[in-house]
Amino acid sequence: MKTKNKLLLLMIFFICAFSNAQETKSNETNSLKTNSTEIRYYYFPNIQAYFDLNEKVYLFKDQGEWIEAEELPKNYGGYSLYNKVKVSITDYDGDEPYLMLELHKKMYPYNSKGRFPNQTASTD
């Protein structure tokens, strides 16, 4: 009978150890997935402007200065999140995406047909 108790305790130990290891691995995978797919900005190549999804504002240049506004000025020709080409920026989540404008202009140059080989920016 002692052997059965030892065997039972050993099985319970392995089951507990395995279920705990499985839970830790699952949590690590979920956090990695969330961080790698999170998008804070859209970049509009044709007007060289950004939209901040967290703050719900556009970032654009006006007379040489970067401006934040809930809407683009009328001279931007009716651009919005829904009706023009945009690129998801996944390589930056700070407060000044325009610091990467030169890189984004090279990666996603103006294209009148709105076609880009990859709709997500990444500088890995």
C-alpha cells in the first residue's frame, strides 16, 4: 500500500509541475504577441503625416512645425483614416514618430495608386 501512495504522490507532483510550467509559457507567449502586434501610429505616405491611435490626433507639418490636431486642415484634400492609403507603424511607439519620417519616406514613397509591397513598417 505504501508503494501506491508514493506512486500517487509522484503523479500529483508531476501533474502540478507540468500544469504550472504550461501556464507560465502561455503567459509569456501572450505578452510577446501583444507587444509585437501593437500599433500606435498610421503613416500617410502621400501627405507625410501620422495618426496617433492612442491620442486620436493627426501629426502633420504646418509652416515647418509639427502640429497635433483632431482633424487635418482642408488643404490636405479630405484625407482620413478610412479613405486613403495608410501604413501601420510597428517599429515606434514613442511620442514623436516624425523623427523617423526620413526612414518612412524611403520605405513607403509616394505612390499615386496606393500600392506598397508591405503595409507594415518595421526596421528589424
